[in-house]
Amino acid sequence: MDPVELAAILAVGFVAGVTSGLLGVGGGVIFVPGLVILLGEGQLEAEATSLLAVVVVAGAGAWRQQHYGNLRLRDGVLIGVLSPVGVVAGVVIANEVPERGLEIGFAVVQLYFAWRLVRGLPEAPA
Amino acid sequence: MSSRLARLVAIATAAGVFSGLFGVGGGTIIVPLLIIWLGYGEREAAATSLAAIVLIGALGAGVHGLYGNVDPLAALLIAVPAVVGALAGTALQQRIEPRRVALAFAALLVASAAVLVF
């Protein structure tokens, strides 16, 4: 690997990490294209490799957030442990519904969330 | 089941569904729903989402690992700078207004939606 490629992969990793720590996402959205474009991995291998990197990065972020007093570990563990049920449902849906419809549907959901976050939030019941 | 527990179960299921559909997307579902449904602050939502993602990602990486799809060296190469970035990102998050974090998250959602559609 030449120095330019190495610098690029380090930069992509750093940007993904900042995004992950700042916003609470895994960073896979940045890792996957980084691995495909810079390291020449196939899509499936990149997604799998990204997941391992996500575990490490999210673990570091969660550990720091615990230190800052922001982590509600019980809720986080509950969501993490229960989500595989949804994953199975998602795979089933993916095989039944046209991909284009799913993409547009998910985009609409994300735009709705964005609007709710920008609009500001009423005091939600705890 | 309390309504709070029911909402957590719904968030977990939704995050899983979108992960199963698109291979990514846990955090973009978990963070907004913790804020909108459970009244979480932005910092708490991000922190708690990361803990959930560790578990979701570990399961996914483990299954992929069984099929031999994971490239551990490449993961290390990209994860090391990313850990440095994550420490910087969490530190930065403590220093800026939660409202700005929410706006940055909204920008991420719009960008993600655009990537999906176009």
C-alpha cells in the first residue's frame, strides 16, 4: 500500500470515528465505501469487515460516554439483545418487497426523523 | 408490559429490521426514536445507541466471521484511526449544545436518505 492510500484510509477511519462519537451511529455508512474504494474489498466483505470495526469504535465511544455519565446501559443492552428479532423480519421483508420501494420508504422515515429533530421536541413522557 | 418497555422493544425491532434490510442503519433509527419516543437528550441517546450497536454489530460480525467474510487486518487498519476519532467525537459532543448535535444528526439523516434514493 502506498503512503497516499494509507493516509486516505486513516483519514476515512478518523472521520467515521468522529461521526460515530458525535452522533451515536456505528460509522458503517462511511466504513463500507472506504473499504470498497480504498482497499478494493467486495461489497459483502466490506460490510462484514465494517461490522467488526463498528464494534470496536462503538465500544470505545460507549465507554467514554459512560465516563461522561450519558450512557443508560440497561436500555442500550435491551435494544441490542432484542434487535436480532427485527433483523430476521427485515431479511424476510427484503425478499418480499421490491428493493426500490424499501429504499424510498426508509428515506421517507429518515426525512421524517430529521424534520422532528429540527422542529424541536415537545417534552416526551418518560 | 410497561409502555416504556414496549417502546424499547419497538425501537430494538425497528433497528433490527432496517439493519436486516440495508446492512446498516441501526444508529440512524435508534437515536431519533430514543429522543422522540422516550424523551432522551441528544447526548444520552447517542451514548445508549452506541452500547446497543456494540451488541448488534458483534452478532453481525460473528455470523459473517463464520462465513469467512471478515478481513481482520483491514478492520484494524480502519478501526484504529476511528477509535481516535470516536474519542474526539464524544469529547466534542460534551462541549457543544445538544441542540446543535440534533441538527447535525438531522443533516446526517437527510444525507443518508439522499444516498438511498439517488
